[in-house]
Amino acid sequence: MVGFVSDAHGNPAGLEGCLRALEMHGAERLYFLGDAVGYLPEEGAVLDLLRSRNAVCIRGNHEAFLLGRLAIPEGRNQIYRISEARARLQPRHRSWIEQWPIRLELELDGVRLLLVHGSPQDPLAGYVYPDSDVSSFGALSFDFVLMGHTHRPFLARAGSVTIVNVGSSGMPRDVGNLASCAVFDSATRSCEILRVPFDAPALIAKWGDRIDASAAACLQRAATESVVGRIVRA
């Protein structure tokens, strides 16, 4: 069993819940699909959690912003808080992030997987939503494509390819206090999305004006439709 998690965005509480849930479901290896930093202020704790679990990490657009490999869109730094994260970042964390690739190909028990943050066409910044047209994925030479970036989890199929957006462990955009991750069983060629509750109001109160009001509002979002994934208590 393998665990996948993404978009922790400086929220160690959400990430830690996902890590516990994945361990409870038998995940023996952990892959992180990018965006440990940005929006929320505890990126150091997030990175330490990932390192403590020997996570294999790929880079997201927020790591690219942090390292100066992508330009921060005009007017977004106040929301993303990248400059603040860059000032806090410890040298050991930066040197580790610099080693993260922007895509990763795996073969597990004969199952071929592509890991990206955004999309196969744009690994750092491509957006693939639950209602996106994924028909082009069917031409890829992989059995599974796993990604994050949109903070909205889903499972879909295109031909023989299974598409998995694992959602966000730190700042979900569908239900603000339900962290998201995915567990993959290569033996059965199956993947399940797990949702793990965390105390969003307590975190908002703790962070105060260290986060933008729009980030706080995201963490307060209530469900407006059926929740994607199985809710678990970790």
C-alpha cells in the first residue's frame, strides 16, 4: 500500500491527520505531490513531518515561487505569503526542496504511475478539476496519473488510465475542515480518497493575521454537495 498527499500549505495539523490515516490503512510508502509552503505559516513543521516519514516529494508551483523559478502572480503575494515563508525557511529545508523534481514516474508491481503537481502537460501549474475534460489522458502511457494543485479531490477514467486528484491536506477547497489524501493498492490496482477532519476554527484563531482573510474563509467552507472520499477519524 502506498500513500499520496498534496498541498499541505503550511498546515501541519491537516497533514498529520492524513499521515495517521494513511498509516492506519497500511501505507508503507509516502509520496507528496507538492505545495508544502504558501498561504499558511507553519511550512517548517510541514517539511519536518514529511522528512520524518521519508516522503518522496515533487515540487509544486508554490515551491517554484519560493525558489524564484516561477514569478508570483501580481497581487497574490499577500494571499500566498511566499515572501514571509522564504524569510522563515531554514537552509536545510531549502536545500531539500531544491532537490525535488517536478514530475516522477513509478512502476509498482507492474502498475505504471505518473506523479505531477498540476497536470501532465504543465506539471507545476496545470489545473485539472473534477469537471475538467480529461479525455486526453487516455493517450498517456500510464495506468494511473496522480496530482493535486486544485485542492479538489476526484477519481476519473480516460480509456485505460485512472486519474486521481488527491486533493489538499492543508487547505481543502470543497470542505474547509476535511483534509484529503489517497491510498493506493498496487495489488488490486485500486485507489481510495480519504478525508480526515481537523479543527479549522482553532487554527484560524491561532494564526490570526498571519494568514490572509481569504485563506481563513477557505478553511471555513461548508459542504454544498456530497463529500468526495470516505471520512475517517485518525
